[in-house]
Amino acid sequence: MATFTFRLPDIGEGIAEAEIVTWHVKPGDTVAEDGPLADMMTDKATVEMESPVAGRVVSVAGEVGDMIAIGSVLVEIEIEGEGEGASTGSARTDENTEATPVRPEPVEGPSAAYAGGGASTSSARTDFGGDPASSGPARTNTGNETTPVRPEPVEGPSTTPAAKVLASPAVRQRAKDLGIDLAQVRPSQDGRVRHGDLDQFLAYNRAYAGAAAPRGDEQVRVVGLRRRIAENMAASKRAIPHFSYVEECDVTALEELRTQLNAAGLDRPRLTMLPLLIVALCRTLPQFPMINARYDDEAGVVTRHGAVHLGMATQTPAGLMVPVIRNAQDRNPWQLAQEIARLAEAARNGTARSDELSGSTFTITSLGPLGGVATTPVINRPEVAIIGPNRIVERPMFVSDGMGGERIAKRKLMNLSISCDHRVVDGWDAASFVQAVKKLIETPALLLA
């Protein structure tokens, strides 16, 4: 017998170390060639390490949450033959959706409002993709949104081997933790099992199994993306003196325009409210360069950007991340809708690239119909401002009757909340910026001029 030493390879991002997110093996386990060993997280991606050899695991380096330097020993494997081998291994990112044993990730579930400092990739549900006026708890509107399908249990042994079921690493691990055979879960689209399919499967079968027993207490170690979010959030609140400003906008005309554009039968993506809001922001930001900026507080330099690289606060199963629409100012509403859908799908499937998750100059965040009256979002450091549209509500208002008088009419109203870095942005500037955005929102013909 010989010992094969597997060393952590250079994942190609110029990093010096990576964090252990999940172990797929432990000492004494048998691993197949190309079998998963561990999930390692860099600043921008989670990467699965695969074994180049088959054998028995002798030792592993570190616990979940530990940092491992590039080139360090990760796993030692006992193999057939003589002599000692070594390898820097192979890596498979979580972009892979093939039906092989893959890495686990935290379970999908909605969280509270965006609070800044998002990071990394994972399967995603965004806070803003749906129509704030009418959507449910906001999921990304990709134009072909998943329709919940009631899963049906399969009688007797599964006729489909589990290895043939298409599912993401997070779904596989969740199914394993819940004791669910993926072959028994009916996918709602594309033949690929998603978290929503697991939810439907559980809900359907609980109806027959009776109420579930109360869950016991558990301790969950904060690692991976969750830890990075915690660190970024703490750094943002610790270093940045936030102030917030809220203004009410009448979006009745904007909603009417959106409805008319969607009813025009154009061969273009269906518009939600978000692309129109982004157009308004991009039209306004050039007048307020101090807001479309990034502040390097260590160097004492504020970079005012000409282009708008718009970050979109997105909720994922593992936590918050911020995919970026590059040069948003150059896109029309339909192009923005298409890019929003593409980025959201990439985030959901774990295929978003590193450059799609960094470099934003200004961020928008929304909880859609859950947005409440007002929010105070946390700045996505090192940016200096973040804006959040809140829930659209219908209320009576006094409006002009066209004859010099007023009448009461039902209007759709939405609050805009902005948080700014008071070291860089003055209150007057923030208020003036929001008022300029409000003018465009309430006179939507200007958006298409």
C-alpha cells in the first residue's frame, strides 16, 4: 500500500488560502476516483475538490471553518501500489449541475431585508425580481417562473437511480439531511430537482404523516458565505456613519406605463417595476457623482464613477449576495430585464462568475410586497449609498381635477429609502437625488424620452 498526498491546488483566482466549508469524507472512508473530498470557499466562489485516485482516506486537514493555504496537504489517501504520490488535485465549481455526488450548501430559505455586504455565489432567490406592486414574497421574475407542482411519492423501490437525478449540490445535501430519496421527488421544470420541489414534497407527505415533532435546539457554526456576510455587515456598520432618507412617490402612472408596454405585444422580455426604476436611477446619478462612488477609507480617496455598475441585493439559500449589472446606464428597460433574469438565474444555479459579483458602484435592494413602510438598508461597502424601493400600497389622495380644483382618487404609492455614507454624502445631496428620481418616476414618459 502507498500513501497519496492531495494538496490544495491554486484555484486560479490568485488567492493564498481557502476556507473549508464542507467535508465529504472522513478518515476511514473509501473514496472513488473523481469522488468529492471537500468544498473550499474563496472570496467569490465555492469549489469542490475531487480525488484524482481511488483509495481509503487516512487523514484530513482541519475542521469546517478552518483556512487552508494553497499547496498545503488537504487529504492523505491510502492507495494500492508502492511509493508515495502527491497531487494538487482537481476542482469542480458549484456551476456543475451534472448528476454526480456534489458539495452541500446551506438550505434555501428567505431571510430578512438586505442589509449590505453581500458576497459570493449560490442558488438564489432575489428580493427584487418581481413586481413590487403585485408579486408574492419576491422571487426573481425570469419570464418562466417555476409553477409549484405537487410532488407525489413513489410506491416501492425507485426506478430511477439517484445518481441520474439532476440537482444542485445544495439540493442534494438538503435531501440527504432530510432523508429524502431524490428519485422520489418530481421536478417542477427542466427535469432538475430544486429546493422548491423538496419543500412541496415535504408539505405533501407531512399531510399524511401528521404534524412533525418539534425541532430540538441546534448549534450551527457560522462558516463560508454566512461568515463573510457577517464580517462585511459588521465592517460596514462599524466603519460607516449611516444616515437614511425616505420619500413617498406616486407610481400610479409608472405602473400604467409598465402595463401598457407589456400589453403591446412586443417581442421583448416582460417588464417588472425594477427595470424602470433602474432607468430612473441611471438617468439621475450623473447629476450626483458623489453618490455613484466608492470610498477607500484607508487611502482617503473617493472614486466617483462615470459608469453605473448597479449591484442588486439578492437573497440566496446560503445568504446574501450582490450580482452586478455592468454599465446599466447603457441599457434600455428590456435589456435590463433580460440581464436581471440572466444574473438571477446564474446566481440560482451557482454559475455566476467572480466578475459578476464584484465592482458595483451603487446598489438597489427591495423586499417587494414585504418591504414595509420604510427600510434603512446597510451600505454595501465600499460603496457610499444604497437605495431601496418599499412596498407599493393603494391609498386615497387629493389630485388635480384639471379645472383648478382637487378631487380624491385612489393612487399607488411607494416609499423610496436611501442610506448614505455621511463622510462622503451630505443630507442635502441625498434628498436632492431622491427628489430627482421621484420626478422621473412620477413623470414616466421622461424615462423613454
